[in-house]
Amino acid sequence: QVQLVESGGGLVQPGGSLRLSCAASGSIYSKDVMGWYRQAPGKQRELVARVFNGGSTNYADSVKGRFTIPRDNAKNTLYPQMNSLQPEDTAVYYCNDWRAVVTGMARWGQGTQVTVSS
């Protein structure tokens, strides 16, 4: 099972941007769908976006138009890009194999904290 390490989080002002990194311990080429998730304080983890092996993506309405999630299979890494950040985007962000998550087989990394505050 691929393990993922998220990084790149931090404190950013409203309207700012962050680029995260999600590096896999093994190949993600065979993972046809990778998911990007977040968990805000006191809330359940939610799916933010999915990226398919061919590069197509879909996004939660709350982040559509602001977030993108390029996928680099050669580097086994995802590069979630977050723009126009708002306080409600404050959360711990994770990546994972989407199919493993929906089947209950996923193991979660530490995630990376993103805090949006002035």
C-alpha cells in the first residue's frame, strides 16, 4: 500500500496562496484516482478534489475555481495548489488513494496544516 507524506502547509492571510506537496512512497501510476482531503477542527474529513490518471479533475463546489491538483506520476507526487484562500479553508490537508478510502482500506498520513488568518 502506498504511503503518502503531505507538506507545504502553513499560515497564510486571506486571499493568499499555498502550494502543497503530496509525495508517495511508491508508484501512484497504478492508482487511477487520487484524492485530496481536508479536515477542519471539529468536522469530519471531506473530499476536496480528485485527480484521475489521465489528468482530469473534479472539485468540491467550495473550492472550485480556486484550487487545482496537478499530478506528476513520474515523481509519484501531487502538487495541490490553493489560491484565494479563505478562513474557512483552514484545515489539515491530506492526499490518498481514493479507491482505498472508499473501500475503507486507506491508511492516513500526518497531513499538513493550513491556517488562513489575518
